[in-house]
Amino acid sequence: MTTRLSDLPQIQTLLALPAIEKLEEHYSRAETLEALRKVIADLRATLLEGIDCALPDFGSKAFAHKLGHLIEAARKPALGAVINATGIIIHTNLGRAPMAASAVAALQAVAAGSSNLELDLGTGKRGSRHDHVEDLICELTGAQAAVVVNNCAAAVLLSLVATAAGRSVVASRGELIEIGGSYRLPDVIVQSGATLREVGTTNKTRTSDYAQAIDDNTAVLLKSHTSNFKIIGFTAAPTRQELAQLAKDEQVILMEDLGSGVLIDLTPYGMTDEPVVRDILKAGVDLVMFSGDKLLGGPQAGIIAGRSDLIATLKAHPLMRAVRIDKLSLAALEATLRLYRPPHDPMFDIPVLRMISEPAEEVCARATRLASALKDAGVLDVRVEQTIAHVGAGSLPAQELTSFAASVALEGLSPDTLTAALRRNTPPIVGRIERDRVLLDMRTVQAAEVGIIATALQKIANT
Ligand SMILES: *Cc1c(COP(=O)(O)O)cnc(C)c1O
């Protein structure tokens, strides 16, 4: 017997069936309707492809049960935690920096009730949300003053609007970056109401180029950290000290869009291209802007640190309100910054820094543990492979971290199908494909997640 399109029942008829009516009491009418529409649409698509299929018994308990499953699946939150097995530590698509436990606890405490966000507990009078982290940032960076906003893009925009709107900003052609997600520095400068004066060339810019571009209308010399690409060969750029001297002589402001922003020297871990915020300010940069959730390892935030008169101008600017940080991020940021002080060890207590600095043998031990857990899962072909992990989020693109992965192949399943199945797990697991095998890179996987990955792979292998 062939099923025809005209055999498909009306949705209204299905809604009147007792088993489905019962389902509707348990869930909502809208959800039941959506599930029914999906089932009918799928059947219609199958029939239109010329594939014959028997229709289910729409009035049966089994069919109602199937609808229930569909509704439950649709009820899963759209945004949720995943396991990052990509080997990219600060993964833009996976929410960038994972936060430390104490940051999560601080965030939770503030989220669940009221807080002294803008109350001075000493005087009982109105306080400022900016006060909670300013001293800490100054202590950790040597800045005179600091203020925190929603993210680094907002930090750059606010800094330019408040100091350079209607005037000109001088920047090197070699530093007019795009960092992805449609953040292009030249566009941000235009949005701030300032005019961009490009100087130098892609590979070489000298202090004299900046000097020649400065006129009465110049407000800012803007440096930016070219964190996501590298120009090698015939290159030149002035030092920060040289630019700082020029800015001082000409009475203009020297700013740096730093992007990632590290508070401690990472050269012992082989990372030589990432300048420390304290050194940048010491070199004479007036304002530096950096992210809270890149190498700092905290929540999304944009930190502006530097000269106190300029920070006061930013705090008083009308745009400040539109870009201010929210209380949850602020709580998490304060807790993260505290981990940079003794007795804490930021290289261990901050997940991003721990993932960067963890010895390769320990990463390898996790890969081995996962591989051994899967030894008995017959059809799975698992081995431990040495890999290269990256910091990510445009930070240190050339930096390669030795890592180890469990490399998995499953008979009869393409790598694409296997990664798709892993993404459907609860929680979803995100790996990568290399040379027709699925790699689960252990540098970004936390110890407690190894067992979850093993169970997921076993389940996939057994179905
Ligand atoms: C990442 C980055 C930004 C933007 O930071 P967000 O926190 O994502 O807004 C700005 N400038 C540079 C140089 C960056 O690397």
C-alpha cells in the first residue's frame, strides 16, 4: 500500500485525539501544536521525496510518547554549557574564558539577591559601582585610575568619544586591525566622531610619521596591539617610549587598544609577544584598554586604566551609562582580580592561565585516561596523539602549545557524523577533525570532563 500526501491527517483532527489531549494537559497547547506540525512536516517531506512510509498510529500511546520526547527536546535551553575539546583555550564561539570557581561563586552570590552595587556601606550613602575594582586594577597594573565597561570594544569607543570626538586620531597603517565579529578599528574611530589620520605604511611606521600628522586638531595617538596577525621581515614601529615622548611634547593623548591584556609576564611559558599592562603604562601610555575575558581569564568586561584626569573624564561622559558593566560581571571580575594576589597562584587558580601553563605530561595523562576508558568499547578505534593547541581569541596566533588528544575513529561513521553526534550529547562535546579522525584535545578539557566524554563516546559506539 502506498501512502499519499492526502492521507496525512489535519492537525486539528490530531489535537482532538484523547492521547494527544492528555499530552496537552501536561505540556502547553503551543508546544503540542509545534511538535505535531514537525511530525507532519517530516512525513510530508519524506513522501515528497518519493519515499513510501507507513503512517504512525496517531491515536496510540506510543505516538503521544514520541511527541512528548520532541517537546522535551525543544525545551532544552538554547544556551548552555559545552565541553571544549578543541584545544583552543579562549574560543570565541565557545564563550571565551572559562571562569575560576571563586568568580562563579561571587557572581552567584550577587545574582541571587541584593548587593551593595551602588551603596557605600561605610556611610550608608550612594556609592559608585566603579569603586569595587578600581583600587585592585591600580594595584595590579600600576595605573593611577581605572574604570570598567561592558567589553573592550566599548572601552575603546568610550575612550575615543570622550577625548577625540570632532578632532583627529593618528594611527599607524600597520595597526588598523580587524579582530572579527565586525570590529574594525577604523570604523570604531569613525563611530566615535573623530577623524582618522593614517600614517606610515603596512610594514613600517616611524615616530616622524606620527609627528608630521599632528596638528592643532589632533587629540589622540592611537596604538593597537596587532594580536591576531604577525608581520615579519622588513618592519619598523616606534617604541612606546618614543611615542609617549612625542605625545607629551605635543600635548596629545597616547592610547593603546591592547585587546587581550595580561597582568603577569608570560615569557616563562614561551609567550613573548604579549606585553604586560603594567609595562605599557610604565612606558608612558596614557590610557590602555583590554578585555576581561581573554588572557585575564575573567568575565566579559572592558578595562580602561591610566591617567586619573582622563579616567575622570570617561566616568563623567554621558556614553558611560550606555556601556557600563553589569553587577554579575563586576562581581566575577573582582573575584578574578583577587586571584592575582597572594596567597593565590594565578597560573593555577585562573583556568585560562592554568590551561596555558599546564605541563604537557599532565595533558597527556588525561588523554591516556580517556583512551584507556574506551579500550573496551569494541568498535571504537582510539589512540593518544600529540597535537598543537592554541591560546585563541586572536591572542598569540603564532603561539603553539604542545598538547595531547584522544584521537577517535568509529567504524562505519564519518568524522563529520561523529562530531555531530558528540555535539548532540548532553552536555555537547566540541572537538575537531584532523586527517579523517576526530581529535578530543585534552589541553582544554578539565579533569572532571574526561569521564563525561568517555561515556558519550561509549554511548555513540553502542548505537
Ligand atoms: C579582542 C579585542 C578587542 C575587543 O574586545 P572585546 O572584549 O571582545 O570587546 C579590541 N581590540 C583588540 C586589539 C582585541 O584583540
